[in-house]
Amino acid sequence: LRDIFEVIWVSSASSGVSGVAGRYAAALFELTEEQKKLDEVAADMATIRALLAESADLRRLVASPVIGRDDQGRAIVAVLEKAGVSALTCNFVGVVARNRRLFVLDSMCVAYRELLASRRGEITAEIMTAAPLSDTQRDSLEQELRAALGSKVTLDPRVDASLLGGMIVKVGSRMVDSSLRTKLQRLELSLKGAA
């Protein structure tokens, strides 16, 4: 395993990514490409994002400036190992913890996914729904987005019960919000304006 510390700065120049999260994601991408583990680590990144979305305690752990870097690193790696994350990804997250950059771990996961999608000529669509999508719904949505965007689309589904219903679709800087929560907020504003 090449030393991730050495790769971080070199990778950012060659990949066109920027910012802390982009540099770390580019370094990880370069390592996984060399080892032919792009898909394995992409699955790990999805697992990490899901764990962060599900656990407020885990989000506090990665964001805390109070917890020492060694304790923070051991704790997050233990959680990831238990979740079945690969050794390569656990080592990467350990380096991120030692460098006190865990607070951007979710952004690193997103940047890695974007690098992989770019390499494959895909577009990633973030889908936020009130309840998990069924396989049929995912397939249908993927086909609709592929037709609308004229490109291969990878879905990144997430669940947010506060939406109440409907969905929010983000592709790059574009967003379509057809959630019930937003519709109710608009109705409330229009009723206040009429009063």
C-alpha cells in the first residue's frame, strides 16, 4: 500500500479536484485504481455515507474537535471494520483521522463517487425520498433520468422521513424538489400572503 500522505497533493493537481475533500478523494481514487479496487471502495464509500446518515453519534464523532485524533481514528475504524468496510478504506480513514480531517469524510465519499462517475462517463443523481425506493422504482427513475439527461445515470438514494412524500432529485448544481414538505411550505406561504 503506497503511503496516502505522499499521494494526496500530487493527485489533486492531476485530477482537477480541489479542496481538502477533493485532494483526499483523488489520492484514494489513484490508489484504488492501481489496485483495481474501484468498485469495492465505491461500495465502502456508500456504506460510510449510510452510516453517517443513520447515526447522530457517528456524525458527532467525526465532527468533534475535542476527541483526540488517536481515539477518533480508533473509534471510526472499529465502526467501519464492524460494518465490513475493506482494509484499504479503513487505512484511508485512519490517515484522514490522523490528519484531523474526519469532519469532511462525507464530502470525501461524494468526491470519490464523482471521480469514479466521471471516469466512467456517468452522471450521479442524488435522490432523497421519505421512504426507501423499491427496485422497480429505482429502475424506472434511472431510465427516466437517463432519457432526460442523455447520459448513463448512477443513483445515490437517501431517505429523509421529514420530506413526508415525493422526492428531491439533485444532479450537479440542478435540483428538482417535488417533496410534500416543500409543497406544504409553499401552500403555507401563499395562505399567509392571502390573509
